Amino acid sequence: MGTVDRDVPDFMDAVVNFAPKDYRFSRETKVPKKPENGILVKVTGCGICASDVKCYEGAGRYWGDSVNEKWVQAPVIPGHEFVGEVVEISEKDSDRCGISIGDQVTSEQIVACNNCLYCKKGKRWLCQEHDIYGFRKAVPGAFSQYMVFPENSRNYKIAKSVEPKHAAYTEPLACAIHGVDRGRVEMGDTVVVSGSGAIGLGMLTALKVENRASRIIALDCSDERLEIARNCGADILLNPLKENVVDSVKNICGGYGCDVYLEAAGNPASVIQGIQMTLKGGRFVEFGVFKDETELDWSLIGDTKELEIFGGHLGGDDGYQKAIKWLESGLIPVEQIVTDEIALKDFIQGVDVANKGSHGEASSIKVVLTP
């Protein structure tokens, strides 16, 4: 049923990105108005992504450099890993979407234009406009108390049995599922997942839940994270700080190497070791988000190994549906993945904790901001 929550205020708490390291918390941001064909949502949780951290730090792929055009449209409210409660929706949209006032919901992180070459090919996650919540003015994000899901958004209901801080993991889990799909993983494969952060742990879960590989190897520089990786489905745990993981993987695989390498660390060293340990004719999937450039001998990819290289971006075609189903079914040790819950007003602390966690300086994996 469509209606309006009369308790919606005129102003809200929000974080606004003005420039690198110039993110400002305000209690006087206007609550957005629901468009004619859209949904107004009260945010109950928003995860901090590695891309949020790198954007905050001023990475060139967001703010522009000698290679990249500026993509972020500041000032803008960040946040694309979110969950919330519907507070305003029309009866028409309620009937069309199957969503009602009070439902716990999320929205795919990209709002596709439905008109570009990629959208017409059925690959909305590659939309040319590339309006991702929290980076573009057309789609303000969820570092706020309220947000709008606009007309072209793809929205999903999540059972209230899933706590909001756990439901906020839907987006990274959807990405992880798409990453595994990109690797065309199948039974009989030995798969290495590099990086046991939110994406890597989601990849391990996807491999296990869907019975996609015969042997799953997790790599991470933290033994603590590797133990969580075991709970997510890893058969073998390797720490690059304690052993030569290239030699170890080759030895495990009879001297050849892994069939598929899923890069989710966003670290140049992870890329280089992945190319080295993947067997000839193998598949390498890049899903990590990088701050620094990576240099390697590209002749290994072509002239030596004839590797298949794939990129992975966002949640693909059905990542969200699967992620929600798995979260609702309790198939994921999400309570071990979502490690920190921090108040929105303390977002700088949240960014710092997330950053330290990604560099092994803290035990944090997924940090969720709560308004």
C-alpha cells in the first residue's frame, strides 16, 4: 500500500562530500522530496566501501588525473551499500514494485539510464551514464538519514529478520557473486581468492553455496581474516607474509597453478602473484579497487600463458537477488563479516577504521554507519 509517513522531518543529518578529505557532517541538510515515480527511504544502515575510502583520500580514478576524467560530482552525499525503511511511496509504485510503507529495502547501486548501448544489450551495470549512488548528483547516497530511490532504480525488499547492519552487506555480496560468475568457475577447478575482505569473503561464500569449485584457496595477510575465510568456505588458507604463496599454490596444484584467480585485494602485489600462480590457459578476474598503479610483465599473459583476463564491476544481472536470498536463509556468517557499527556523525572514525582494516592494521572488515 502506498502512503506517506507523516513523521518525516524537513531536515536531516547527512555527510556531504565537497572534495578529497573535505567531507562535512551537517544536521541541517534538507530531506529529499520523493519524485513522482520514486520512493523515499529512511536509511537504517550504510556500509563503507573501499571505493568510499579511496574517494575520500583523493584517488585519481574518482577525482581525475592524467589517465582518468573526474567522475565524482561534488558536492554529493556518499554511500552506496545501504538498507532502509520505506516512508513514502505512491500506490502505483507500491503495486508495481511489491513494496509497501515500512518494508526493509535496498536498491541496486547503479541507476541505469535504460537507453545507452550497454543498457540495450542487457548490461545495465555497465551503463554509460554510470550514475552510482553517492558519487553522482542525480543519485545522492546513504550517508544520511533519508534518501530517494529514483524512477529507474531497481529495488528489492529484504525480510526484517535480517538486521539492518547485516542487510547493508547485500551490495558487496552481490558484487562478489558477479565476480565469481565472471570467472566461469565450475566443479573441478581450483580457485584462489586473494583478499579476505568483504568482497573476497563473499566470493568464498558464493563458491561454497553454489558448489562451484573442487578446491578453494584463500589468501590474506591476516590470520584472523583467514579463519573467517575458512568459515565462509575456504579449504586452504595461505598468508603471503609467512610463505611464498606462488610456490605453495603451484605445489598444491601438481606444479601447474590454479585454474581461476579472483583478485579482491586491490593490491599491486596481489595482481602480480596472481598472474604468476595461474596455470596456462587459466582465468584471472580483477575485482579489487586500486589506489596505486600496478606494473607487471604482460608477456606472461599472452606469449607465455595465454591467460583469460576478466574485469568485474558491480552486481551483474542477478547478484542482488541471490545475495538477499542467502542473507535471509542464513547461509552466510555475516555476523563475522560486519564487524563495526559506527554512528553517522562519527563517519571520519568509520573511514579510518575501514582503511586500517583493509591494510591489516585493525581487525575490522565491514564498517556500517548508522544514522
